[in-house]
Amino acid sequence: MTKFVQIHTLVSYPPSNLNRDDLGRPKTAVMGGTQRLRVSSQSLKRAWRTSDIFKESLGNHIGVRTKSMGVNIFRALTTGVSLADVLNNNNDASPTNSIISEKEAKKWSKSIAGVFGKSKKDSDDSLVGLEIEQLAHFSSEEISAIDQLITKISSNNSDPSKDDLNLLRKEHTAVDIAMFGRMLASNTNFNTEASVQVSHAITANEVAVEDDFFTAVDDLNKGEEDMGSGHLGETEFASGLFYTYVCVDRELLENNLGGDKELTNKALCALVEAMATVSPTGKQNSFASRAYASYMMIEKGNQQPRSLSVSYLEPVKGRSMLINAIDSLKQTNEKMKKVYGDCCENSLDMNVYTGEGSLKEMLNFVSS
């Protein structure tokens, strides 16, 4: 089996603010002595794993990352509906369990959520103490185990036992956890090592962040007394051609998924399709800056992985920016081969500019 799958993409975004810093400006980085736009790997991973592509392709093999699972357990206990219905905001769900008093529900919810992390201190808001201090990633198997425990303690009207609270699962089929890892500070035995490494997307071209001064008009202002705008504001934006690199340890991904080869292949296909078609969600309503990958290359092999970001130490310029960026990537790859030997065993690419290749071919390639 091929150990490593490496994926390279070039995606061009028009004026946008895909990933903001603490001041609301597009994130940047200096590379090759020039300023570039940047989208963090955290932003990319969240966009991919919460996308419709992941949901439709992987069904119940997606986890939930939250601090507030205890609050949702409390709601399940006090309404009698299943935890799954609470998490899915199914307001039409009918009670299937006994309804527990708020006092008991709070105590039990806190003990269950506490398995996954340290509980927050109680405050005037009685539900705050049901949250845990750090985000925890719950697999579907763990959510199911919690749901079964809710049913048990509801019917028995008794505290969960120590054995009942053995809810953590080392083996699970949550693809997002298997790909991007899980760290549980309170119980490191159930951590999952990430099998997918994601670079920060960075522009191949030099950029300057620009300011957009805007006004909003009050629809009911007839201009009889006040001719001014109803609101004045300012936002920052920039545009660029982003290079992203992802390295998948296929062996580790399969091991993380309990040796399920079919699910592993589905996961790889979902990742490739999301990389090609899913955009970060930042400021999309303001800029509609959705974009598909203009170029993608996938490499498979057992050789030591390497990024090709060095292709853009010197920023690409001019009207032929996309052509130059693709050529630079290919030339760097060929020079790497001359110096180091083959860096993969098989590769395939698709090029929107020339109309060569297809996403379907890329999905077939990555799953074969």
C-alpha cells in the first residue's frame, strides 16, 4: 500500500477576507522578503470537515467538536429526547426517555461531560458549569455511548456508575478525528495522532491589503432633514493565488479508522474534493469569494514527503500569473527529481487553464 499521498493546489481568490487576524484584517505572512496573504491550516481544516461534501460522503463517520456537550446532555435529560436529536436541533422529536429533574440532570450531565475534559466552575448561569474548559472532539461512537447511558440513567433514575462513565473510545470511525487528530488533556490515552498534515495556504504573488470604506443607507430616510448615511464602516480585503500543500499518511489514516479500507478511500476522496471545491467561510456574504482549484497535483508513493512552496520564494507576477505559477511548480518538481531522484511513484494533475484532467480522474486516482 502507498504510504504517503501528497496534494498540491493553486486556488485564485478575488477580493476577499477569508481568514481574519485579531484586528479583522486578512492574515498575512512574509515569504521571500515580500508580503503574502495567508489562510491558516485551522481555517482550511474546519471548512473541509464541516462541508456538505464531508457530510454527504461520510454520513455518520463525522465527529463533533465542542465545549458544550454537557449542556446538550442536560437538554436531552430534561426533555426526554435523544442526544442525537438535541445535537441535530430536531425540535419535532418526541420524548423517548423519562424526563429528569433539572437538579439531577445537571449533576449527571456534569459527570458525563467531565469524562472528556475538566468542567468549568459554576457561575450564576447554571449551565456554564456543564461546559468543559477545552474543546473536545467526540466521535460518533462516543456520542452513541452517551445516548445509551442517558437512556439507562433516565429509566433507572440513578446516578451513572464508574463503569457507566467508561465512555471514551480508542477505536472509532470518526474521519475528521482520524485525519486531523484529537488531544484530550484530561486523558491522553485516548488521543489520536493526526494522519493529515495541512500547510497554511499562502499566495504565490505579493499582495497589499487594501481598505474598503463603505456606507449604508437608511431605507426610511427620505432626505428631508438628514442627508447623511445611516452607517459608515471600513473593512480590509486583498486577493491572490494561493498555494496549499497537504500530506496524508495513508497507513496511519487507515489504522486510525480501524483498518477499514473502504472508509479510508471515501475519506481521501472527500478530502480531495473538498480541497478542490470548498472555500473558507470568512466574509463570504460580503465578497462571495468562492473559488475552485485552478490546478491540482496528487502524488502517491513511499518516499519522504516534501512541499513545493519553494516554487514561490520569488513571487509570480503579471497577467500570466496562473500560467507562471503552474510552470514554476512543475519546474521545481522536475528539479527536485533530478537532485533527489523520484519523489513519488505515481502522480496525476488537473489543469483548469488548459482544460486537462478532471476531478473525477483525481478521485479515482487517490482511491486506487
